Amino acid sequence: MIDIHCHVLYGVDDGAPDLSTSQAMIDHMAKTGVTDVIATPHYRHHMFSYPSQKIEEAYQRLREYAASVGVDLSIGCEYHVDHDIFDHLETGRVHTLADTSHVLTEYSYSDSLDRILSYTQELIMRGWKPIIAHAERCEVFQRKPRMVIEAADAGAGIQVNADSILGLDGRLVKKTSRKFLDLGIVDYIASDAHDMDERAGHMEQCYTFIRKKYGEDITHMLFEKNPGKIIARKRV
Ligand SMILES: [Fe+2]
């Protein structure tokens, strides 16, 4: 499996608080069949500053550890969308996913479809490939899951969290994420893991569930083939 969204870097956001937690998370990934991971620390104005130097230090240190247990670690960012996103991407203030043209974008719960579409279109026009992080958490898609087709048609990749599908984040995100799967609109399933406790991100259980319900081909596409296309283009 390839995980394109997780908060495994220690001390840089609300994810792993320290090196030992990061290492435990990496160990868990290795044990459960995750071979490639993109660490995606939050950038969110006034909330998560994306401290570049700390991120770089934690990344270099953890990358070595991950390699020693057979996990290939890359760097990225989960960008909570605001008007600075274009500038921050163009100047390299934040990492894209594995430093490719793929960008993990996060929207607020109550963001409108218009806002999501307009940022998606503008990012694409500027040469980026936006992916909507845990789209099942957006109110607009919870109300009408089919609306997500408009975002996909606009060119956004759709990422869903493993725990949402498993029902570990509440009834509504479960229902919405399952509807996305039935619509065949999901491109990536990721852990969005923050720790080893309540927000561990159950990739292995989700993989088993998807394989049972949707079969081998869909499972391969969601956990390996699609995220593998990002990893294949990585520049670091
Ligand atoms: Fe996240």
C-alpha cells in the first residue's frame, strides 16, 4: 500500500508529538504492508505555520529510520486552501506531494462548491494537480454526495480517509465516503494518521474491507496504482 496523506513527522503540527511516536507509526506501517508514505504536515493560516526548517530536520531524520524498516518516506503538505496557495506553491514555501505537481488541498467543513471548484480550476490552470483531502468531510458533499462528481470533472483528485470508510469518524462521513465509492469517484484512500491512538488511520482494515466489497482491481487502483503514479514522479 501507498499512503499519500499522514501526519507522521514529529513536532510540526497536530500529528506525531515526538520522534518515538513517529517511529512507532512507521513501524506500524511497515508491519501492515505500507511501503511508501508521503508525510503531509498541515499548512493552515493562523493555525499551522508549516515550519520549513523543523519539517526538513524531522523529515531527514525519519526518512533514514523509515528506510531501515523498508518504508520509503517522501515529503508533502496538506494545504488548507487560502488565497496564498498559488504564491506558496510557486515559491516553494510548501512542498507539493513528493515534490511533484500534485497538491493535497484541504477545505473547511462549510466551504461552498463554488469555492472548491474555483480553487481547483485555478490550480489546474497554473499547472498543478489538486487532490481534495478527505472530501467526505465537506458539508456540501455530505448533503449531496453526487456533487463530488463536479469537483472530479473539474479535475480534482478525490481522496478519502480509511477511517471514514470504516465508520470510525462518525455516521455521516461513513455514509458519504461509501457513496463516493459506489459512485466510483474515489482516486485515493489514505490514512490521515496523526498518532498511534485515536487517529491512527486503519489502512490495513480498510484494504481488507475494500477488497471484499469491491474486488481486487478497485483495491489495487485505490491503494497502489493511483498513489503509485505520484510516487513514480517524485523528485526527492
Ligand atoms: Fe490530514
